[in-house]
Amino acid sequence: MRTKPVEGVLRLDVVALEPRPAIYLAYDGLAGISQRPILRDLIEELERKGPEELKRFLAALREHRSGQVHVYFSDYVSYGIGGGDAAAEFFLGTFLLLHESARPPGKETPAVPEHLALFRPGGVERLALENPAS
């Protein structure tokens, strides 16, 4: 049985902004997906779609404080002996995405820099937001 190595993101769609932000993220393979920086891939793909798409998604995350990332992958499906194989899409998991920023009462600057945290098997992936005002 063969497993297709991950080379990058196949597709990203913003599924919803209300009542909770949700992202559909599909990778072009399975091998190595556990080492992928999913959060960075998500932000880069949103930036490719345009600055407005990223701003809308981040605004929804700031408002609701959390969202979901539905991760899928493409891998080979065998048709048996002599039947060859083709790629098909499979569900990997739904991961919690949190917007985190601790602002002490009466202070304008946060104690903790604004960042996103993606909770996935094997740990938490964090990514600082470079421009908190956007």
C-alpha cells in the first residue's frame, strides 16, 4: 500500500464566520501531515485569497475567541490487483483554533502578545499575529 507524501495545501475554504469561524483545509497527501505547520499554512492560504478574506476571518476569531479547522487529505486508493490506484479525499480531524490575548484591566497593551493557538494531536501549535490592529 502506498501513501502520498504531503507537498502542500490542496485547498482552503472559509466554511463559516457565524456562529463560529470554521475553515476547510485539504492537503495533497498524508505522509508527513503530522509535522506540517497547519496554522501557518492556514494563514498563508488566507493571505493568498486576499487581505480582506484574512481580515474577515481574524475579526470573527477575535469576536468569538474560537473556531474550528476541519482538516482533510488526499491519498491513494487501490483498486486491487491490476486495477491501479487513484487519489481520494479523506477526513483527518477537526481541531480547535483559539484567539488568545491577555489584556490586563485598565491597560492598553496586552500582557501576552496576540496569537492563535491550534490544538491538535501531539500538542498545541501557536502563531503570533504580527499586526494586532488588523
